[in-house]
Amino acid sequence: MDKRAIIQGYLPQHIEPQETARAFAPSNIALCKYWGKRDANLNLPINPSLSVGLGKLGTETRLSPFDDPQDRVSLNGEAVDPSSAFALKLIAFLDLFRPAGSPRLAIDTHNNIPTAAGLASSASGFAALMKAINELYRLNLPVEVLSAFARMGSGSASRSLYDGFVEWRMGVREDGMDSHGVPLEATWPELRVGLLTVTEAEKPVGSRAGMARTVKSAHLYQSWPLQAATDLEQLHQAIAERDFERLGSTAEQNALSMHATMIASWPPLLYWQPESVAAMHRIWRLREEGLALYFTMDAGPNIKLLFEADSQAAVCQAFPELQVVTPFGSA
Ligand code: PMV
């Protein structure tokens, strides 16, 4: 289905832009990953996923109309080449909502996540942009509609419309409007996410191409939807019971299962660098020694550690370079 046609059905007849609009959205880390699309145009997933938001770490986007023949994009205060893939993607998304004849925009995006951590992701970027568009054009759309629309920019962005734990329901509708984030009420103040930048090397294959390759070429992918469904259930139980071992072990097994399907693709897709594997061994050794420490990984070489507040000192001693995030509340 056509994105624009779906979106048009939700927009008001008359749109009067605000002077400027500003919005923030948190980054998120999936504990049960999204990997594989059933509709590549609408970013509809083959499996549901579940994430935890990174609180104050994310993207702030400001939109300001101005008189110019061209939109202007900046990232962290620096002008972005309008013909770059980054600028073109943002502008194409904006154009899905921009009323005919309305002014060009300055799109200023700030990520407060270290870019090197491989986390300055499209998730918080598209979620913040979607919220800013909603403000600028006074669309007054409900949050689940914003989530479904942000999903069209980047799948994982559907989860960045909310804080805390979020399930992205895969939905069944052809237009995908039931495929959006749903926040869980639960909080977990002791939960910590540690961002470990093992290497700043650029990832050679993005998640869109990586998913397509896996779905097309890996027989092992057949078992992924079942793995994800089982893990989703386990995570819901772990969160309801505040059972950290269950949460951590499920998230780690889920990430490794996703990576197994990537490795089994052709040509093979291995995002790990030697430093990633070294970090995994260090985590497993610490766990054997009694530390409740687990990890998860996305489509890149860097690792996200999962632990609780009472392990923080020991974890930081083992990984002095770690950036610790408190998803629920400040610390
Ligand atoms: O939303 P995308 O297209 O950047 O894909 C995200 C894919 C993973 O990060 C690997 C998994 C996830 O659920 O976030």
C-alpha cells in the first residue's frame, strides 16, 4: 500500500503551521529484536519485539519554516549535505506530511548519544521527527498513530514514541496501522544498560539490507519467529516478576539467535569484530564468577550490557569505559 495514501487518511483538512516545533524522543534497545520485514515499504515486521527506552539519551529535533527554495538539514550543529542519504531520507519522510505550498524547513537534529556507540540510531531520530511534525502542523494525532507513522521511517522508531518498556505489536492489517508500539506499565528502577563501544568501525551493511538478505537466504531464519515469540513471552514474565536472570538470559539468547540467522545468510553477515567476541568472553567469565551480567547486540559490533544497580560497581570495574544508562529515573 502507498504510504502517502495511508497517511492522508489521518491528516486534518486544513493545516496551519506553527512558527517552530521542537520534540525529543529516547533511543531504545530491543530485548527481543525486530529482524525481518513482511512488508519492506511500510516496515511491517515478521515478529513482534520488545525494548527498553534509554531515558534522556536520544534525539531532539527542531523544525523551523523559512523562506528558501530548499530545506536545510543539520546534525549536532553541523550542516548536512542536502544530497546525502541522511538528508534525503529525512526530507522524504517530512514530505509525506508537508501540506502543498507550505514553506521549506530548517531541520535541526541533535543526538546526545555518542555516535561512536552505534546508537545514534534512526529509532530516536524518526520518532523525534514525527513528534515535531505533529507539533509543527498541529496534527493532534494520537500517540499510536504517531508510532505507526514513525515506523514507516524506521521500524524500531515505533518503539521510541514511549519511555520505558515498549512492545511493538506486529499487527495484521494490510495498511499496518495496528503495527505500533504499546507501552508496558511496569518500571524497573534498578535496571541498568551499559553502552560498550568496542570499536568505532563503520558497519558495512545497514539493517534494511541485512534483514532482506537474511530473510531471503538463511534457512535458519525459519526458526526465528518462534524464537522471538517464545522470548517475548519470557520477557513479559520476567518484567512482571522483576526476575533479572530471566530478563538478561532471554535478551542475550534472543540477540545471539538473531545473529545466528545473520551468520547463516549468504553472503554471510557477521557484524562482530574481534573486540566484540573478546567482550562476550569477558561477560561470560564474570557471570561464571557470580556476577549477574548479560548482554545484547544490534546490527553492529558494539555491545549493550544488562545488569542491576547492585552490580554496577563491579561491572564498571571490569569495563571502565562503560557508559551507564538508567532507563527508569535518574541516577
Ligand atoms: O529500525 P531499524 O531498521 O534500524 O532496525 C533495527 C534492527 C535491530 O536494531 C537489529 C533490532 C531492533 O529491534 O532494534
